[in-house]
Amino acid sequence: MKVISVIGLFVVILYSSEIEHMKIHQYNKKATVKLQKENLMKKYAKVDEEKLKEIVKKATNEKIIYKKIKHQNTTIYYKVLTKSYILKIDAISGEILKKEKR
């Protein structure tokens, strides 16, 4: 009876650690997909980070606090936050799509 309980306990421990292991890999897989997608968008973008800084400085006279490359339908754009503004800048042409106060 003691042998069966010990084997049962071992199986439960082994099974629960495998479930935790799978959760870790599923999470990492999703993060990897997001990273690959972001790198692909950066590859297609013609506006690099230096050019983006120039555009934002010219439009708002402020520094970039946060920037993220995103896409919506067929448009790839940067979402940029400064101290006073939220901007959407086309990553292909450098055109300011939207500028609003925070």
C-alpha cells in the first residue's frame, strides 16, 4: 500500500511539473511571435529611429518618452508619446497621421 502511495505521489509531482513546463513554453512562444512580427514591421519601415526623433522634435519640440511600432490594416505606423502629445507617424512616409494633446 505504501509503495502505491509513493508511486502515485511521484506521478502527481511529475505531471504537475510538466504542466508548468508547458505553460512556460506557450508563453515564450507567444512572445517570440510578437517579437518576430515587430522585427518584420521594422524591416518594412523606411523611417528609422533617428528620422523619427527629427520628425517628433520638429512637430512638437519635445523628446520621445515612448514609441512603439504598430500596424492597422495596411498601414505601419509608430505610436509616439511625448510630454504633451500623442502622435501616430506613418513608418513608410514619415507623415504625421494624428496629433493630439495628452
